[in-house]
Amino acid sequence: ALIAALTSLLSLLIVVGNGLIIVSVALVKKLRQPANYLIVSLALSDFLVGLVVLPLTIVYDIMGEWVFGPNVCDVHVSFDVICCTASIMNLCMISIDRYLMITQPMTYPKRRTGKLMLLLIATAWLLSCLVIIPALAKLLNKFKIVSPGKTCLISQERWFTIYSTLGAFYLPLAVMLCMYWKIYLEASRFNSRHRLRSYSTISNPNPPVSPRNGAGSPPHSPDVSNDRRVDGMFERKRSLSSNNNYAHEKIIALKPTFHRPTVFNQIRRRVSLATSRDRMRNVKATRTLGIVVGAFTFCWLPFFIVTFLRPFACPIPEAQDCIPLWLVRFVLWLGYLNSALNPLIYIGFSPDLRETFRFLICCKCTNVDRRLAQIELRQAIAHERRNSVASRSYA
């Protein structure tokens, strides 16, 4: 009863969490952008795992044997492999997409269209189907996936085990770790440059700049002494004539010691600020990707280690006494746990998804875009007030 309750609760969390992500992106206009297509594909694969695969797996675990027959076992195992592998492949495509956003911030966003995202999604699902095709081909040749003893397992032949584990887990894991390592290096370099620029600005906020092209006198001009040079103001200079008995005043307009920014410099500064904001946003998204990759590795690595070693360590891999049944079931459900963690991670790091979830759970499905716009406006006003208070305190 305890196992049934826990596994049913996990299945419910997977269906509800991933279903809400799909509904949120479909309902909210702000979230319907190409960047979220891969997240929807990931949520769809996890949603199918919880809705189609897990109910039969729960019955299999409670009964202790497969009672649905060989044909249902073939479909169940095939669907399980395709959906779980699609979840892994979508995570791999998300890591590649994030790598291109970090390393090519000026060119890749223009190519990051809906067609490109759909192509990555189709590639992920196609690779997932290729993993199970050899087993299905053997099935057509009268080789059954169902093993003796009323157990439902995928083919335990060594060549297929090597092929399936490499294609479904180890190669995608290598790609994700490589992409994340390169993203981490790029983000570290950007953070170092950002800290150095901030330190230079704080240590020398108004550096003297020598005017050029006749814009004014240099900072150390002999005609104008330092004690009479005022930033951007007028200097009043009194001089007495040696031949006359009257004094006259001469007003000298001194040029400011800084350059008036040209249109080109203003545009370049705005582009630089926008690029910096985009890079900072990408760095924050990198943290989300790192947590997703870490959770994926933690959940699926034990299962694929057991799956890879089983045909080589057991004389009869299909026998239940080869590897303790509790260990096999534990690592399998640990892998299924990843499908429940993915929506929680994205909700935790996406304010828009979090607010949309809150509206959907509270049955406030109407005017979600307007509600989100009002929340963003209030946050922007509060942020502006904090900045003004901080600036006055600094002054």
C-alpha cells in the first residue's frame, strides 16, 4: 500500500506539473516564443511518461509479475523507452541551444526561430525512436521482448544493451556535460570582465578626457590655471589695464572637460548595455541549466549503470534473482523522478511560469497576460523606487 501510494503520487505530480507547463505556454502570449518550444517538448515527453507508462508500471510493481500479456508488454516497453529517451534528448537540445545563446549572443538570436526549434524537437524525437528500432525489428523476427517468468523487460542481448544505453544516455550525457562546461567557462569570463569594468567605474567614475579637434584647451593648458578651471561653468576673469584707470571684466566660456557624446557613441553604448543585459540573463539561465543537468545525472545514472552491467554480470539476465528486485525498481523510479523534478526546476527559476501556475491553480485563467503585465509594472516601479532611494542615500 505504501509503494502504491508513493508511486501514484509521483505519477500525479508528473502529470500535473508537466501538464501545467504545456497549458501555460499555450495560454500565455508572452510565453509563446521559440525559446520555450524545447521546454514544451520536454514537458510533453515527461507528461506522457506519467500518463501512459507509469500506471502499468505501478500495477506491475504491486502485482509482482506482468499480467497484461506479451503484446501489451511490447508496446509498454517501447513507449517507455521512446518517452524517457525523448526527455533526455530534449534536455540535450536545450543545452545546445543555451550554449549557442551564450557564445553567439549577437547572431544566434536572429536564427533562433520557430522553424529551428521545431527542427531540434523533431531531431530529439527521431533519435529517441531510433533507440528502440532494433528491438522492434527483432520482435518482428519472432524474438520476444517478454522474458520467461512473467517479467516484462527489454531485450537483454549485450549488443543491444551497449547500443541502447550509449544512444539513450551516455552520449547525450557527454554532450550536455561538454556544453555546460563550455557555457560555464564563457560565463566565468563574462563575469570577470563585468567585475573588472565595475571596479574601474567605481575607482575612477569621472576620468579626465582630453578634448580633441579644437574642442577646448587640454587639461594642463598653460593659459588656464587649475584653480580657475570649473567643470562646464563660466569663468569670470578680472584684468586691469596698465594704461587706463578703469577695470573691465572679461567672460571666458570654457569648454567642459568631457566630450559631448555623439549619436554613434550613444547607439554603441545602448547596444553594449543591451548585450550586457542579455548576457546576464543568459548567465542566470545557465544556473537553471546546471541544476537541470545535475538532477538528470543524479536520477538516471544509477539506472543506466545497472542496465548496462546486467547482461554482463548475470548468467541469465532475465531472471529476477540476478539483481535484487528492490534495487532494480528503486533505480527505475529514481529515473522517473526526473520527470517530476524538471517542471519544479523551471517553475522555481521562471517568474512568469510561477505566476502563471499560481493563476491556473487558483482558476484565474482569464486575462493572464494582463495580470502578468500589471505584476511586471508594479515590479518595475518598485525597482525604480529602490534605485532612487539608493542614489539619494549615496548622494
